[in-house]
Amino acid sequence: MRRLWSQIAEVFKDYDEHLLFAGLNEPEAETEAQTRVLMTYEQAFIDAVRATGGNNEYRNLVINPYAGGNSQVVLNEVVVPNDKHSNHIMMSVHSYDPYNFCNDNGEWSILTFNQECKDEIDAVFSRVIRRSSDLGIPVFFGEFGAIDGNKDPGERIKYATYMAQKLKANATTGLWW
């Protein structure tokens, strides 16, 4: 991990602050021991990028919770790696919530973007923003979307509009996936 990120960071060390690096995408672990290993990967990523100097010295770096998830259990497991420069680590979460609206889930699919959907999104934002605040790092939604193409486009637009409002209201951003 350290050698890989050293090579990548060296190539891009003169790029300006618009470039972010994310050490892992949707990392997964089955046991506490594997989770500890993932945390060493995140630390190796931070250390390797910082060691290359240039603009990487203060570049904003991105960490991800287990599988990019946003459940309270997953968010509680996030540990911010040590960094020699404070305020340059952020967290990315993924959200395809409500699951039964955003995805094709057969007979369980929700076809209409309704108040229940809004309530679930509100709950996601509440726990993500709260945990981000507890950790003292900013957060953004690295992936979100209503990826079930069988849904009525008007309902998917309602979802996207609501997500955009929530992102703005919480002073963060997201990437439609």
C-alpha cells in the first residue's frame, strides 16, 4: 500500500488543491482483526502521500468507512488516521437510501418517492453529519443515486432534488453515481 501510494503521489505532487486522494474505496473486513488491518492501510496511505512533499504535504485526503456505508454501526468504527497536518482529512460515505427506492428490489421496490423516503434520507444525513462532527472532519457523499432505471424518471428527479437540498442544507456535497 505504501509503495503504491508513494508512486501515485509522486506523479501528482505538483497538482493543486483540486485533486483529492482516497486511499481505499468501499473497504471490507469480516473480523475485528481485518478491520485493524484496514486501519493500517489508511495510515500507510496518509503517511506515503505526505512523504512525497510538494502539494501533497497539505493535500486533503479521503478516508472511507467499512464498505463506504452509513449505518450507525459502521460509522462508529471509523478511526481518523494520524496526520502531521490537522484539518486535511475528510470522510466519504455512500448512500443508495432508501434502498428499496434507489435499487431494483423486485416486489419490495418502492416506486414512488414519498415522505417515508425523505424520512430515511433525513436519518442518513443526521447520523453521518453527527459522526463527522464527532470525529472533527468534514464529510461528503462520494456516491449516491437512484440507480434503478425502471423507476419513473419523475420520481428519480424528486429523489435527486431532495438529496441536493439535503446536501446544501448540511454544507456538504455529493457525487451522483
